[in-house]
Amino acid sequence: MIKAIVFDVDDTLYDQQQPFERAFRRLFELTVSADEMDQIFSNYIRQEQLVVAKSNSDSDMKLSRAEINFHCLHHTFKKFGLPGLTQSAAADFLSAFEEFSNGIQLFDGLTTMFNTLVTKFKLGIITNGSNEIQLAKIMKLKLHHWFTREQIITSEDAKAKKPDPMIFTLMNRKFNLRGNEMIYVGSSYFDDIVPAKKAGWQTVWYNNHNSTISDPNIIPDQTVRNPAELRDLLLDLAAQVD
């Protein structure tokens, strides 16, 4: 029986595309349609998930945020035949992306979802990143209404990053629950789904970028592709709890 639902934060609970698009259009004077922008953003995020997972799992490949950003932009510009990318422009884009990300908001419908879930389950957050940055995001998203500091584990807290399954084990101990009593909701197959499954958890993959499953032995228990599907899935789960 599921007793706790734990969430990733970045690109799972809020929209990263709006600040990305604002930064992209500010820095690169390109004529890009709305459909093309959707594809550009999705490719950037897929590349980011791949390279971050590789960097986190390979001690010989530790990349800075700026290096990851340049790799993702370079791959995206090459894929879509876009001109004008330089190291300087990539750095300016990253600064603008981070600036515009200060206005993040929860996806529509998640406030209602959390109001229901908090009455039925223990709720938690596992997120990579420093306490300063991730806790600031949590406050901006007003997640403190449903998650206390004791229900949050950052990679700084754990002294390890996803995809290390140890972070999930730490949450088991914190909640005094077994892995099969936990669900993890995350957007990255490599950083979220794989380690959570290795820790014995059930998983919900928020796959809004149409990423692919690279290991047929590790399959998410549920997959959703937009906030409405996520909300409906978890509210249905809550409705099954007495």
C-alpha cells in the first residue's frame, strides 16, 4: 500500500519553457515558430537530462552549469540548423534563463492536487541542487504549504546526487517506510526513474518531452505527459485511500 508520494521539483512541478523561451528570444535573433520553439526546448531539456545524469554518475566528467548549458545549446542549434551560437551568447542566455526563472509558478491544477494529497499521504521532495537555490525555488512555488523542511532532501543534504539511489534510501529512513510504500514523481528517466526503481520504489514518469526508455529492464510504473494527467492520476490514487 502506498503511504508516501515524493516529488522532484525542476521541470516536474513548474514550467521551465516560459523562461527558456523568453531568454532564447532575447539572446538569439532568430525567426522561430511556436511549434519549433516547443521542439527546441524539448531537445535542450532532453540533452540536459542526459548530460547531467552522465556528469553525476562519472567522477571523471564533472561539468559546470555553464558547460552543460553550452553542450545543450550546441546540440540543439546543430540539430535544428540554427546559426549564431557562441560561447559568449550561450553564457548570456544562461544568465537570462536564470533571471527569468525567478518568476516560476506551479503548474495549473497542482495546488488542488496537493491540498488533497496532504490529507491522504506523507509528502516529500528529493531534488538535486544546493539548499540555497532549491529551497528558494520551493518558497517561490509556495510548496512550503504542503512540505516542511523535514520532508525535503536536497543533494547537498544527502552529500550525494541523483542518480545515486542512496538519496531514496535516506527518505525511506526519514519516513520510516519501505520502498514499496513510496512513489516518486520525476521528469528525468536517468536521474529520477532509474534510481527510484533501484531503491524499490514505484514511479511516475512526468515525460513531457517524449524522452525514450533506454533500459528495457527499468520501466516506470506510470507515465504522464502533462500536468493534467499527473493531477488526475494522483487524485485517482488518493480516492482509493480510506
